[in-house]
Amino acid sequence: METNITYTFSEDNSFLISTPNIITIIGNGFLELIGYSKDEIINKSLSEVFTNLLRIPQEIFEQIDIKESIDCYIFTKSLEAREVVISSFQGKDAKNKTYLVVEKPNTRLDEKIIFVEQLFKDNTKGVAIYSVPNLVLLKANQMFLDFKETPFNNKEYIIGKSLREIVKGFKGSEVEVIWDSILETQKGWGLKEFRYDNYSRGITYWDSTLTPIFENGKMKYIFQTSIEVTEMVLNKRKLEEQNKIIQEQKEQLEAILENMIEGVTVRDKCGNMILINATAKKIMDMADANKNAGDVIYGNSFTDLDGVPISSDKIPMVRALKGETVKNHKLIFKQPDKESIMEINATPIYLNNELIMAVACSHDITESVRNQRIIENQQERMLQVQIEKEKNEALKKAIEMKDEFLSLISHEFKTPITVINSAIQAMEFICKDELSHKAKGYLKKIQQNSLRQLRLVNNILDITRISSGHFRINKNNHDITFITKAIVKSIYLYTQQKGIYLAVSSKMEKKVIGLDEEKYERILLNLLSNAIKFTPIGKRILITISSRKGFVCIKVKDEGIGIPKDKQAIIFERFGQVDSSLSRQAEGSGIGLSLVKMLVESMGGSVSVKSKVGIGSTFTVLLPNIKTIESFQEKNLEALSDNRLIQATAIEFSDIYL
Ligand code: ADP
């Protein structure tokens, strides 16, 4: 390039002269421009001074000698950029070459772009200016350097270098695309959280602006501001992640809350509902859910488990809102259409020592309480059954013990009574003529009462024997018609004496069945003695024998005083006398009929009574119409009228006073 400036080379001019490559003469103006001393320049090679000290790029330096003049930036010793024109001249001596280095007027950055200068000074952002189009770093503040990594954080190293050298991994990067686009479009860029991966410290994020600066309509510089926002971005990311986790947890919590079988409600400190899950909604009707905690009571009523109403200030939620922790409070929640038993826990929640809300968790325990009650009732019943069983066993044992005792005592009684009886009989027989009429009367009384004693003892012994299973039935085949008639015949005397009409009739002339003759005798005599006892003079007693569906039926019908309906069942029980006033009409112990029942049943039969007070009673004995398969030996008919029957009748009729 031809220079049109004519210079007079005085010492003060900005020039330097070099013999081939070595600088030999320097103008003061040049030293002033670059800020180096003469000693730092003299005798140095041209390339060292231009490229190393003044930081002219190698490719530009190579053009200095080719072109007559060249525009470029040099950098002073204090690393200030100076825009200069370098012209080269051939000296007279062909060996010498003169280089004129002239600063372009009004090109100093600090004077030209004052607003930028302020940013450099503030040092609140990394700030740098690059030349256009070479993108040489002309100026950078300390913060810009601080953002760089070694060796780029050294001003000495970085100033004067092009962007390609400064930015690691520039070639083919997004950074290159952006800068190229600025050069091409001449429009600035604002980068937000721009990710840069090439620092050895790892991924970094940047907020940057890249602003073209124009001069005479031409883009002259690109101004860059940068601030590292890595920490902020990472924090933001972390925050976002945390938010995401919190959100997820919130959703999980909400899902859990929604699906819980417990009803959960949260109310703020004023009692207004903040949260209510699905179960709680089901428990409460929504009109109540929307009400203030303290007002809910008016819609529905709460009572304790005994049905006593609970006032509004005693509701768990209201108590929790007053700072109380309520545990397992059971209450009944009454609604118009239903009643539920609830178990409620309620807790106040504090933030910085201040109560901000309260949570209540309600569990519908209606079902479990009901089940519990059912179980308790069942247990109660089982316990009662058990107690009853134990009582019965104890009673059974007591009866057994009593029976044993009775049996023992009866045995002890029987021997002396038998002796007394024999003695009386002996006296009657041997001393018949020696006894006075009065003595005979006393003897008769002694005999009758000893027979009564014997009857009682025999009855007790038989009953205890049957109860303990030691009773024997000796069945033989007998004609029951004959036996019955014989027994009835044996008591004619008694009825005649008492003035009672006695008859026996049978539809069967002969009926042979398996029978314990002695036991049958006891049965019939017992029934007959009762009939005589309770039948007044002039009335009738009728004995009938018939056959009825597999049974032989013996009826003893009287026209006596009769037995009240409600007493008919108890007379077959042991000591079951109808009442003391009745029984007092005739002596008796109240065990005769129970023995009759036992004897009849032990022979496979049954006994029953039909009676009307004032009209009379009918006792019906049914005995199986079966012959015994044991030995078939009909008893000698005579045998029945022997002493034994007389004796048995005397005993059975001993309590009939004629
Ligand atoms: P007891 O040994 O005292 O006669 P029973 O067991 O033979 O006892 O009779 C029980 C009670 O039944 C009698 O005390 C009497 O009240 C009533 N009873 C029994 N047979 C008759 C009857 N034929 N007529 C009226 N009452 C009777």
C-alpha cells in the first residue's frame, strides 16, 4: 500500500532502522509509542520486536516487507492496543531498511469507547474487546482473565492473541458458529446459560453478550461481556430436581392420602379446611367439610361410646387446634342416616414455635367394635356355659355323694328295722295270748311304723341303686293279667276297711310278657297305695289291663282328690310331693312315684298321669309286650299269694292308716 504521508526522519519520529534483520537505530517517537526502552529494542531482530514484543501476528509481519504499508495492531509494553500503519522504506544503503510505525489518529480504545471503559474498570463482569475481522483480543479486564484457565488467565499471554487461539476447541464448535454469524450478519448475540465443555474443570455455564461496535458504518470491534453462572445453573438444576422430587413425593403422598382407609383432614389455625382425603369426605358430608372445625358439631352430633353428647370444644380437631395432642379418642359420629364409631388421633403442627395447623386422622371402627362385642358376647356365653357345666358336674357329684351317703345310711337303718320287724312278728306269734289288747295296739303301731321305715329305706336303696347303675332287672315270662289281679286281690282288705270300692278288669284273659315280677309288684302297690291314700271313702278305684301298640297298658284310675295340672310333672321327680298340705293328708316321703318311674323305665316301659282336681287321677303304665328270650318258666301261680306278697303289701301300705 502506498503511503501518502511524507516524513522527515528526525530523531523524534516513530521509526526504526534495521540492517538486515537487526535493529540498529530507533526513533524516540517509536519508543514513546510502544513504551519500551531503547535497550529493550536495540540490537534485537526485527521479527522478535514485531512479533514477540509488539505481538503482530506472524502472517501480518510477513507482509510488512512485501507491502509498502500495512494496517495492524501493535501492543505497548503495558499491553495497550495501538492501531498503526507500518510502512517500510529501502535505505540508501541497500543493507538498511527503515520502518515507519505511525499510530492512526483517534483510534485509542480508552478514548474512543468511553462507556466500555467504565465496564472494564467496574470489573463486575468479564469484559473484552476483539478486533474485526481477525478477532484479536485487544483488551480484557481482570475478571475476564480470571474466568480463563492457565495460561490464558495471564494477560501477558493472551492479549494480542486471536479468538481461535484463546478459546479451546474453537474449531467446529458452537462458539465458532456464533462468532462467524456475528461477522456475517453484523448482529449481536445474547447468550443465556451457555454451556461450555472445554475447560479442564469440567462443564461451565455462561451468560454472555457479544456486541458489534461500528465505526463509519463498518463493524470495527466486537465487545464481549461474560459472567460465569455455573453455580447458579447447577443450583437451579438442583433446585429443579429437588422440586421434581418434592412434586413426586407430594403426588405419592397425595395418592397415599387418597387411598388411605383412614380419613385425614388438615385445618389451618383458624379451623378452615386445607386438606381432606377421599375417606374423610366419605365420613363427613361435604357441607360439614366446608364448615369451620368448631361449627361442624351443629351439623352432626358427636357422643361418647355411652351416648353422652360431646361439646364442640371437646372434638379432637378443635382440641388439636388449641395445641393438644389427642390419641385414640373413640366417639360416635351421628349423622341423619347413619351412626359410626370413630377412633381419632389429632396433632397440632408448629412452625417456628407457632401453631399453624392441625391434622386429624379418623378411623371408622364401627365394624371392628361390633365384631369385638360379638366376640365378647360369645366369650361371655361360652364362659356361662362352662360355669353351668361346672355347676352341673359339681351338682352331679354332690348328688352322687348324697346317694352314696343315703345308700350307706339306708343300709345301716335296714338291719335294725328288719330285726325290730322280726321281733314284733315273733312277739305276735309267740306271746299272742300274753299280750293285753292295749299292748297289741302299741305293737301294731310299732310294726306299722317299722314297716314304713323299711319301705322308705327300700325305696331309697332302690333309687340310689338305679342311679348308680347297680340295679338288676330279672325278667321272666309271666302272665301279667294274673299277677295284676293277684296284687289287687291282696289289698282288698285295705280298701274294704277304708270304704273304697276297688275293681280290676282285663280285656285279655291271659297275657304273658317278660316281666320282673317283684319290680312290677312294687310299681302297682305304689300306685294303689297312693290311690287309696288320696281317695275318700265311698269313691272308686279301677284297675284295667289292656293291650296297646306293642305295649301292655295297666291303668290305675281313682276318684280321689286329683293333682293340679302344674304339679303333674314334678310328682315323678324325687321328693316331688304336690304340696305339704296335700301330702299331709297322708304320710309319705315323695319318692314313691320317682321309684315307680325308674322301675317302669328300667323295664323298657313308661308311666304317665292324667288328673283333674276334685275328679280323680289316672296313672297309666305301659310295659313292652315282649316275651323275654331268657328261660321261659311261668311261675307257680301259688307263689304269688305267698308271704312275700303279703309282706310286700304290708310294707308298701305301711303309711296307710286305717
Ligand atoms: P309319697 O311316697 O309321699 O306317696 P309319691 O311319690 O308316691 O310320694 O307321691 C307324690 C305325691 O303325688 C303325693 O304326695 C301326692 O301329693 C301326689 N299323688 C300321688 N298319687 C296321687 C293320687 N292318686 N291322687 C292324688 N295325689 C296323688
